[in-house]
Amino acid sequence: MTDSMILPHGGMLVDLLLDPEAATEVRESSTDWPSWDLTPRQMCDLELLLNGAFSPLTGFMGRADYDGVRDNMHLADGTLWSMPVVLDVTQEFADSIEEEDSIALRDAEGLMLARMTVENLWVPDREEEASKVLGTTNAEHAGVDHLLHQANPVYVGGRLEGIQLPVHYDFRALRKTPQQLRTEFARLGWSKVVAFQTRNPMHRAHQELTLRAVKEQGANLLIHPVVGMTKPGDVDHFTRVRCYQAVMPTYPKFTAQLSLLNLAMRMGGPREAIWHAIIRKNHGCTHFIVGRDHAGPGSDRSGTPFYGPYEAQDLMREHAGELGVEMVPFRLMVYVGSRDTYMPVDEVPEGLDTKSISGTELRTRLVEGRDVPEWFTFPEVVKELRRSHPPRDRQGFTVFFTGLSGSGKSTVANVLRVKLMEIGGRSVTLLDGDIVRKNLSSELGFSKEHRDLNIQRIGFVAAEITKGGGVAICAPIAPYDATRKQNRALIEQHGGYVLVHMSTPLETCERRDRKGLYAKARAGIIKEFTGISDPYEEPESAEVVIDTTNISPEEAAQQVFLYLEKEGYIGAAERRTGG
Ligand code: PPS
């Protein structure tokens, strides 16, 4: 049953949720349907399809809508829509279904959320999609990377009937559906509502900008941050929401509301801006703020931005007649110190100095425990950011030793462990190659597959220790570069990562042969032995490189220790205790 209704705010709103009785019936008849476990991205899309945020879509797009959106930003019926919303599945799953089949869509725990009736199945040209929708096939663009390297190869389109919305346990009171917001605006008598989209913490510039928009339009304000999926590396949504909550009391009374949007962003710049505006129209908003580089993925490796700073505004203007929501464009806001105020950069009188702090600089200041000035943001926001981004001497970190057997990994790792325990302040865990193979990885051998699995397990544990503010010292051979890089990416999300390459040459390791393994490997008794009959890929980007041929274990550990001090992982107080 697909139901739609006309409401005073924002036009037609699709509601795909079945009433409880019908939902029970569908669930009961689903026993022999194929099940698809939704990915985190698909969970976000499903929620916004079911609750009408993606009106007029009534399910994951079929082929005709997808082609129309990809090629000219319109659904098959001619309605403006800028972003594909598709269900991507594996070839194996696609082979198990046909058109007209019912599929049970489930969350990660297996809870059934919706029925999908299959209308189309097709293999898209994802490069073409990337180039037409996102404007590039360069995988340094986060949206392109997802599309080309993470999405599944087959698309399934079809109508949805919702059994229930995905469950959230965080900030429940702030997650308002389009219908709830429309009702709320009507109740409050808010006929003009400006929406503000954000995926970053809000600072004074954003507060000033939104307030200006409100005053210019004689409207009220909806702060509508994305809490679904944003750009990898963004501040986590828990921290951001606490920051937004701290900013809300700075608005004049009865002016602004905060609600969270479980959108999975594509970082699609201009096309994404149009999509965001349509979504806000569906939430009952009449105006939508588009600033500089809206939903931009940043720049490529050469420093060239993927989109022009005001390209999103230009595209919005082109489609103003069919958007159904009015754009409120803004230039970059900068602080004018002599007037103690923020202004759009193009309105600053000549000769006046302006100031701003970039996101990168803010992060550096937080990590280094430096001051964040009050002209830039609110003290309550700084407090929240500092709670989740403590300076380095209070963050967890991982020291990851890699090198041949006999290169000195375990010995030096152990000296480092003891030295860190001597200065105290953090728990220290040693994940030595042999210890891990006895405990975590006892069933594994030394094939590439097993070595990778072993290193991934070490990476997982080290990431958890780092997240908890502890120190993980890992000392496996870890011969493969790609697996080491995977670990780095995982661990760096939670704290420091220091790769130490024990570069002691094979001849030295073999001469030492403390365990007699090299002799056995040469005799062919041990197969796949690293350095003899199995590869070791030298890291190119290790933070510390140590050859232990002519130095003592203490001297080697001291090199790591000095690096940790230089980078601020060991603080002044600890240095004094360490002596
Ligand atoms: S890996 O590649 O990172 O998973 O290896 P790791 O877990 O560090 O295990 C290496 C230790 O196992 C012993 N050993 C071997 N090493 C390399 N190749 C083969 N075939 C092999 N067979 C057993 C060896 O003692 C290694 O310990 P270290 O401390 O490196 O000397």
C-alpha cells in the first residue's frame, strides 16, 4: 500500500509505512522470500524513502528513473531529481531473484524493515554514473570511491512497503520525520522556514550566516545536520550533535529548531545541493541555504577542487523554477576584527582585515592543545570538541613494528613497553607476533591469506585499544604493504599510528638465527619462510626506520621514544617522570 497526502508545507509527501496490521501480514508471508541485509548506506536511503524525505520516490529507483536522473536530472515522469537512489546487490543475490519477486529488506541484525517488489534488475555502467552524476571518475572523490570500489555490481529497482523505520537509540527526540516537522511548523505558525544543512560542527560564522538568512527572509530556522554518512574523517555525529545543542541557545527565542537527518551523503556538490533542497522541501521548509562549496568532497591529490566554489548555487539557479524551494545563497563568511563581526567576504569594505580558521587548522589546534579563539567559536563548542579530540598526550596510539624474523621487533617492542610503563599514564598492551599466534591466531598458517587475516586481527585489537586511550605495541612480521595500510587507516580514525620498520638486513637476521628457523628454512624444512621463500614488502612510509645490526635494544627503543616525544604523544609531565 502506497499512500500519499497533500499538506500545507512542501506539497505531496509519500508515506510508505504500512499500518501495523498490514505490516504483520507482510512479515508473516515473508518466510520464503529472499532476504537482503542492507548496507549502512542503504539503511540511510531506506529510512528516507520510507518516511517520505525522498518524496516523490516510492522505492529504490527502477531503470527508467535511474537513466533519467543520471542523464538529465529528471525522473521518468519529468520531475526534478538529481541523485540516483538505487539498491546495489551482489551478482550472487541478483541471480537468486527475478522481476515481480518480493524481497525482505533487513537491517544488520536481521530485523525485517520492508518488502520490496522487484521491478528491474540491471548492471549499471558505474564509471558513466560517476562521470555524469559526480562529474569525475577520480576515486579520490569519496562518492566516486564508494561507487566504483565499494558499491555492489547489480542494481535492483522496485516499490517499497515499510514494516518499520530503522531503529535509533541516540538522540531520539531530535530525529523528526518530514511529517513530524511539517506538523510542528504548522502548529508553531511557521510559514517560512529556512533550512541549514551541515556535516560539520557549527561555529560563529555559521550562526551569523543562518541568522542573517532568517532576518533577510523574515523566516524561522531549521538547523538540519546530516547524521547518517558524511565524508570519511569528519567529526563523528555524537560530538557534532552535542555542539549543535550548545549553539541552539545562542539564537533569539522562538527562532530556531534542531532536527537530525539520517542522510547518506554522496559528496556530489552541485547535484547534491539540489537533492538536499528537495529533501528539505519535503521536511516542510520553504528556503534552503547554499554556501560556498556545498557538499563538496574537497580537492584531488594535485590540490584542484572537484567543483567550483559557487557551482552548486549556479545549478540551483538554473532549476529555480522547478525546485519548489527558494535558495538563500551565501558567500564565504569571514570575521572582521575591527568591527567584531562576521560578513560575507564580498561585502567587506576595502582595507579591512579579515580572519578565518580552516577545519584543518582547527583540528591541529585541538590536537596540539592550543587555544581556539572566542571570535571563532563558542566556548561550549570548544569544550565539546576538546572532550572528543584530546591533545595527543592524552590520545591512545599504536606503535606497529614490522620486519623480518630476527630483525629485533620483539626485543625492541618489549623495551618500549617497559619504558612506557615506567612513565605511566596509559595502559600498554604488547601484541607480539608469537603471542598473537598462540592466542588470537592459533589456527592460522603462513599463506598470504592467513598472514593477512592475522594482521587484520592485530589491527582490529590495536584500533580498539587506541580508541580506549591505551597504547598498543604490535610486533608481527606483517610482510604485505596493503594490509599494513588498511590497519593504518583503521587505527588513525581513533588516535595515533606509528609504523616502525625494523630494516635489519636479511644477512644479519640469518646470522643471528636465534630460533634456528633460518637454517630450517634453508633446508626446506619450513616452507613459505619470510625473506627466504616468501616475500617481504618494505614499507615506504614508515615513521621510524631502525637497523639493529650495530645498536643495542635500548638505543633502538630510544629512537621510537624520541619520535613519540617529538610528535607530542608523550607529554611534558611524563617526560619529567621518565627521567
Ligand atoms: S605474519 O606474517 O606477520 O603473520 O607473521 P607473524 O605472525 O609475525 O609470525 C612470525 C613468527 O612465526 C615464526 N614462523 C615464521 N615466520 C615467517 N615465516 C614462516 N613460514 C614462519 N613459520 C614460523 C617465526 O618465529 C616468527 O617470529 P618472529 O618474532 O618474527 O621471529
